Amino acid sequence: LDKHSPDLGKPRYVRINTLKIDTESVIQEFGKITMVRKDDMVPDMLVLPAGIDLHDHPLVVNGSVFLQGKASSMVALALSPEPGWKVLDACAAPGNKTVHLAALMKGKGNVIACELHEHRVKTLDNTIRRSGAPNVDIIRGDFLDINPGDPLFAKVHAILLDPSCSGSGISVERLDHLLPSHSAGNGIDIANSRRINKLAAFQRKALEHALSFPLVERVVYSTCSIHQEENEDVVKSVLPLAASLGFELASPFPQWHHRGLPLFEGSEHLLRTDPADNLEGFFIALFVRKHLPDGNFH
Ligand code: SAM
């Protein structure tokens, strides 16, 4: 971390890879070098002092522990896949959430990890190897090109959609909007808002595609953006389609205080995290299918 990074003041969260090790053993190991406690909400998540560098720690290197933040770890938990399910991770690299899904499924069933970019597929493959997950298959290609009617995907139970986004929740950009040089009408603002609109158009398309899988019961849409355009606006734009397909918004982590911006009925189901929570800026929406379009229930 850069010493000027605002992240330096935040606690270091780490996720335990339960495919390889149990929480108590990790607490014992980390307890030898620093103070450590369990997170009070997210299972298999430890909280360590700010600024601690664990990149070279043997438990990190061998994939027993992932340096994955708390907000990021809430995404796969929101989907809560069951062992034995078929789950699609639509935009998967570098694969932190892919291997979290595999761990939640106790290595049983199948996670299909789809990634568009070849160079990122390599990173995804490394993450999966390091995690020891036995139940992940990689598909290199465009999620939008996957045919939901293809027998390989027709029985997908759950989809995690964490598409490319502005990253405004995790980079210094999250502070940029506070700077005077980014006032309305500024060239950077225009370029940035064009970029965000383009991302939002893709995010909406991808979310509509995820909802169109014939037997999917749960869909999680997440970003590491703080922008309404990529978050509440995307969700709002798909609500009519979602309703016609039998989906409703549900509340991941109902005990979490910080919900979606109050822009439409149901936005209280959405979840936000931000620096005020001592976390990165993330957004999570959970769609749960109540009935199939033909009126039949799952
Ligand atoms: N979920 C990942 C994790 O937790 O490690 C992070 C995913 S990252 C935000 C988005 C990923 O989606 C990028 O690796 C990007 O290359 C990939 N991507 C972008 N467009 C895609 C598409 N149309 N189909 C599949 N993957 C895509």
C-alpha cells in the first residue's frame, strides 16, 4: 500500500478458505504475529490491524487465506449457494468470489467461471489452483454470448454477476468527486460520465441476461462502485423484466444498516458499503425467484 492511501487507516480483513483450513487454526497462526479477531457479521472473516502486510505469509501464499475485503466477501454470501448446486460466476477474474462460492458449496456441485479476457483467465486459473477448489470450470468467452437454453446452462441455480465497473468504491476516484477540479462542465467530468454511462449500459444488459436463465433461482448483482448510475439505476431499469420473470428483490444481510439510495420502492433491499463503514464502496442487489414465468413455483 502507498503510504498516502486512505486504506492504510482501515482494518485488514482476510477471508479464510474453508476448503483448506479452519478458522481456529488461522487465528492461532496469526495470533503469533499480531492481534486478531473474528468479524462479528461475516463468517470465516478475520479482522487484523490496519497496515499489516500479509502478502508473503505462508497461509496466504498457499491459498489457506485470501486477502479479500469484508464488503467483497459479502457478495458470494449474499448468493448463498448450496453444496451440489450449479452456479455461474458470469464475470469471474481474478476469481476471489469464484473460489468463495466453491468454498461455500464445500467443493460440491459445480461453479462455472466465465471470463472474457484471455490474460485475466490466467489469473483466474491461478486463483482457483491456489484455493484447491475441485469443482470449478473456466469458460473463456463473453457472458452475453452464453445461450441460456444451452443444456450446459439450462439448470444453473444461481448466478453471481460482478461485472466490470468504474471501481470508484476502491480507488482514489471515490474522493475525486470532492475535488474542485472536477466541477460540473469540466472535461474530465464529461469523459468520466460517458465512461460510466457506457459501463452502466453493459451492466444492465448483463443483468437482464442473467435473469433470463430458465431455472435460475437467485441472482446477485454487485459492483465496487459508489455511483448511483451503476447501482440503483441499473437495478431499477431491470425491475419490470425481473417481475415478469417471477423475481423479487430480497435483502442480503438484513442486519446491515446501510441500504440502497431511497430512489424507488424496494431500494431498502439493496446493500451498500462505503468508507464511512470503514470498508470499500460496494453495492449488492439480490434477486430471488418466487415463481417461474408459467406460474409454477420452484
Ligand atoms: N468477481 C471478480 C472477483 O471478485 O475476483 C471480479 C470481477 S471484475 C469486477 C469483472 C471481470 O469481468 C473482469 O475480469 C472482466 O475482464 C470481466 N468481463 C468484462 N466483460 C465481460 C463479459 N462480457 N463476459 C465475461 N467477462 C467479462
